[in-house]
Amino acid sequence: MQIRVALSETRGQKPRPENDSDLGFGQYFTDHMFKLSYREGEGWFDPRIEPYGPLNLDPAAMVLHYNQEVFEGMKAYILPGGDAALFRPNKNVERMNRSLARMSMPQIDPDVFLSAVKELVWLERSWIPTSEGTALYIRPTAIATEAALGVRAATEYLFYIILSPVGAFYKEGFRPTKIFVADEFIRAARGGSGAAKTSGNY
């Protein structure tokens, strides 16, 4: 797959904390993002890496009204020799395609998915933190972009990947976390979409 690359004119100028301990989770984002478009009858097309920036969505984009969205969470790390490494990315690809199928969205070729992740991570490797307990978080996301109202599957989609250097998910660090358990509400039911990593479950 040939990925078109447009480098940011301000590459390397985005603010980031001096210490990895101040990263938090999902507070900083790298210079670039990956995008892949879909149109019914044409399939997935135009893979590109471009400067990180806002998405241009119509107010009637079906993701906003019918929750056709799925995402994944992956991490990249720096190895002792300086190379970047991913942890079992094929499992994330498999889960994302299962989620896409459940939400009536087109699946993505695993080779295309992994090539996009690898090329974007390599381009942004200077953002990978090196302290213990830190990583470069990878958020692949697919959304329905067709502008239409009506309960049906969309005919246009966008798959994109953004990256964020992260520390511990909770500010307390890597310690046991207090949780609240309720028996009044449920997120998943037999035959529902609880197994899909879709925004409606969060």
C-alpha cells in the first residue's frame, strides 16, 4: 500500500512536558495522523498521513446520530536498541474488524491497517517516551461520515489513527483503583453490542 505523506510545516514545535511523569493520559498529540476514506462501490481508498488537525464533518454525519463508530487502543514502546515495538497488534486488528462487522461497517484489510500503524509510529518515533510505565498510545478509529438522516448503515466512512505519548491512565499511577458497582444499569446484554469496542459503550 502506497501511503501519501504530507509533513507538517510546524513539525517538532508542538508543546510536550519536559518530564515523562507529567504526560498524564491522552493530553498530548503528535504532529501527524493517518486517514483512509471509504465510499460504497469503491471501497477503502486514498491512504494518507497528514498534519494532525480537526475533522471536517457535516452536522448530519451519521456517526453523530446513529453511533456508527468503533475504535481500538494500542501502544508502541522503545526497545533498548532504539527500535520501536508494538504489542500483538494483530489482535487489535482482529478485534477492530469484529467491532466493525457488528456495527455494520466495512472491515479493513489487516495488512493495510498494520502498514498504516507502523508507518505513522515510525514517522512519530521521537514522541515515544522512554520512562518506565510510559508508551505511545495509538488510537485507530472508524466513523460514518455520510451526511444523511435515516436508520440504515452509512455509505461513506473515515478510518483515522492518532497518537499520544502517555503515562499512567490514572493520576494515582499504577496502584489499585477504586470502582463503583451498580446493579441498576447494564452496558451489555445478550445479543447486543457489548462485545464491540464502540463509542456507545463508553
